Amino acid sequence: MLIAATTASGGNAGAAQKKGGTHRILNTSDFDHIDTALSYFTHSWNLAGATQLRMYYYPYVNGPKSERIEPMAAQGQPKVSKDGKTFTITIKKGFKFSNGENVTAANFKRAFDRAQNAKLQSPASSFLDDLASATSPNATTLVLKLKRVAPDFLARITMPFFSAVLTSTPLDTEIEKGPLHSAGPYYLQEWTKKTSALMVRNPNWNNAKEPFKSLGFQNNIDRVTWAGIGGDLAQHQLQCERNEADACGFPTAQAKELADKYGINKGRFFVDKDLLVWRVDLNNEQPLFKGNPNLRKAVQHALDRRFMTQQHGFLAGRRTDQFLPYGMPGFKEANVYSVKGPNYTRAKQLAQGNTRTGKAVYYAFNRTFGPAVAQSVQFNLKQIGLDVEIKLFDRVVQNTKAATRGEAFDITHEGWHADYPDPSNFINVLLDGRRLQAENNVNTSYFSGDGVKDYAKKLDAAFAATGQKRLDLYAQLDKDIMANGAPTVPYISGNTRRFFSSEVGCVAYNAQVGTILTSICKK
């Protein structure tokens, strides 16, 4: 999923539980969307983790158990046909939407139908190119038929895209206003764009009886508010220091001070290893970089990954030159480019005769480390004959523009957090040009394989493989893409850092949805 340019969430899972109260979150960036067919920012999925009912999920607990897929609305694991291409899922009875409607298999079918609707342009469509059909023959049965075997299919359908939605939800129109009725423990009651949001309890969720009880959700908080959009990170930090807010971002330069003052993972300031990478994408469909792998490689050598990583602050992560993050199954150290600083000599050799107009347009976000990274890229590329024009936007606007095919930019700054722990969620999702559409693209380098021999065949072979062979093929692809295609410049494999007020407790972390809002409590 896409990473917002903000810092929020974290806490102490061991704190005493207390029911009730309001958890107050300050974010500098708004939700990209509230419609689950379209929302794809980290904090949008954080909301979805508390509001949406999915068939399967990664459990809301700390530790290894959170890495194993378990049923949520489904009754046990799916029944898979002998050829591996038909999944039959039984839906539990008893779940209800916040407006009182019963949840049936048809509500999940509606989610798949919306995801595949061409007019809606859902990013979820890129995960369903192998789905032949979704049917609900009765109220408790959903049948998903695939065109081919997909080893990661169960992991894919844990994503909030495939949550239960009302059958009255339009197939081809975005839901943009609250209340957004949902079947999870909470629902979004209000959303004022670029201002605030309010999440409250689903009145039809009852932890005292089945099918709710066995899930073990705490649902401690009565409501969660989001505010601070467009605000100042230093002010947000101060508000958490004063207990005027509960989960706050902070200036990247303050991370060391927070760690020194509160310690790490001791109740206020938290650092978690994560499957995320920040990168600078090179637009392969615009004239500057199209069919120009040598210039793309020149950029790889010219950029200063050490300086760029420093702009993220203390304990933000480690430098990288690879597309897969450290810790991802299939990652293997390749050492394709220097992470210690620019290699202008090699960069100039590759750029010679390939700079074309010599001008590039860079889309940057206007907060946190966005401007500093952009200025670093601008300076580095000037040394090899490229004049970079920086255009600054709010993070949501920047991503929306870059995600629109045909937008006139050459470089954009993006971050990606794994939707689930499989290398295909980076390589196939972000770098398969066959999945490109008019809007809502996550392949913002618009890469289709230029420079990589037999690219499509290699993508398909890795995706179809299982076990160690699958991981080995993805490790080879990671190196091949970076060494020969060079469509993007990864520079930091990141951690997730969080800062909380002293009133926050009962917090666990889930790699897919972030801070678990169904667990959090007030001390």
C-alpha cells in the first residue's frame, strides 16, 4: 500500500485495559479515499482495519501469530479444488452492518465486482487479473474461480479491498461521504475532506456472543477522531507531549530526541521493523526515460542514497539499492549500486549522449522529508547534465497526479508498504506494465520491462512458482530489474516509528493495517 508522508501510531500492548473514551489521531495527510475499493494509503487501511469485515485477515496480535492468515467472516479455511483454481468459502451467519443489514456472501461478491469494474478504476483490479468469476450461489457461500493457479491468492484477499460492502453500493461510482456503513466493529460516521473524520462503534457488533466472541477483539475505545490535516508536525508532537492528542507525527529531526527522552519501545516512542521501501520513480512512458535504460542507470549512480536516507531521521531504516525490502521473503543482497554516495564518474559515462532535452519534471510532496529529498535529487542530477524542475504538492494530490497515466512528469517520490509478506506484492504489483490503467496506478514508473530480457516471462514464472524456487526466482528478478531495467531508485528500506501521549495503552501493531484500533485504550 502507499505510504503517507506522516508519522503516527504505536503504544504499549501490556497496559491495563480501560473501556470508553476517544482516541485522537493527528495526521498531516488526509485519507486518499474512504471507499474500500479505492483507498490505498497506510492510514486509510488503518481505518479499514477497525471498520471493515474481511473473510480472512492477519490476526490483531503481536508476535508470530500475526503472520498466519486466519478466518474473520469465513467459516474455516476455503475449500480448494483439486486443480487449485476454485476457492469455495463459507461465510458465518450473524454479522451485521452498522445500519442493521445482515452480512451474506453477496456482500463479498459485491466487493469483487466493484474491484473488477473498469469504470471505477480500482487499484484492486491489478490483484484480480487471474480471477475468472466470483459468485454467491446462496447466502453463506462464495465461489471464486481462477484462470490459473495462484499461490498467493488467499493472502491477496485479506486486503481491505475485498471487505463486505452493502449490495446497494454502486458498482462504478466512488463513495465519498459519510456515514460509510460497514460490518466491522466500528464504522466511519463522518468525513470532512482535508479537515477531520470520526469513527464510532458499530451498534450491531457484540463481543459477548458469536460470531464476534471467538475473534477476541477488544473494542476498548468508543470513538476515534482524525484531525490535523495540513498541520505542522512540530505542533502535533507538542500536542501529544501535552496529552492534547494521542497519536502524533513529529519532525524527522526530532526522532533522536524522542528516543533519548522516552526510550525505544518503552511506552511512548516505538520503532518496528517493517516491509517498506521509499524510492524515486523514473517515468518510463515520458520521452526523457522511455527506451533509455542507460540514463536510468546513470540516475542510479548519481543519487546520494546516504543523504536521502538521513532526511528520514533517526532509526528510519537502512540504505538500499534494491526493490525488495530487507526482511521480505526472497530478498537477497545484490550490491548493484553504491549506497555510500554518488558515483558521478560512472553516472556521467552512462548519461553521455542520453540526456535528450536535459530537463526533468519532479513531483514531490511538500512535507516532512519530501522537499529535502527532492532538492538532493535536483543537485545530484545537475552534475550529470539534467536540470530538474521540482513541483511540490500535498501528498494525496502528488500521488493522485503521478498515478494518472499520461501525466507530464519524469520523476516522482513514492513509498510502498507490503500489503502482505510476499515478493510478488512488490515486483508484480508495482512493476508489471500489463496492469496499467487510466487512473489509480501504483506502477508510477510505468515500467513494462525495458532493458530486462524476457521480462514478462520471468514475472509470470516467479509468480507461478512455489516454495524456495519462488523465492529464488524473485531474488534473481530483483537484481535483474535493478541492474538492467533500473526503472526506479530505491534508497531506504524502512522502519515504522510512532509517538503517543502518556494516556495511550493496549496497543498492538499489525503489519497490514498498522496500529490496531480495535485494541487501543485510554489509561
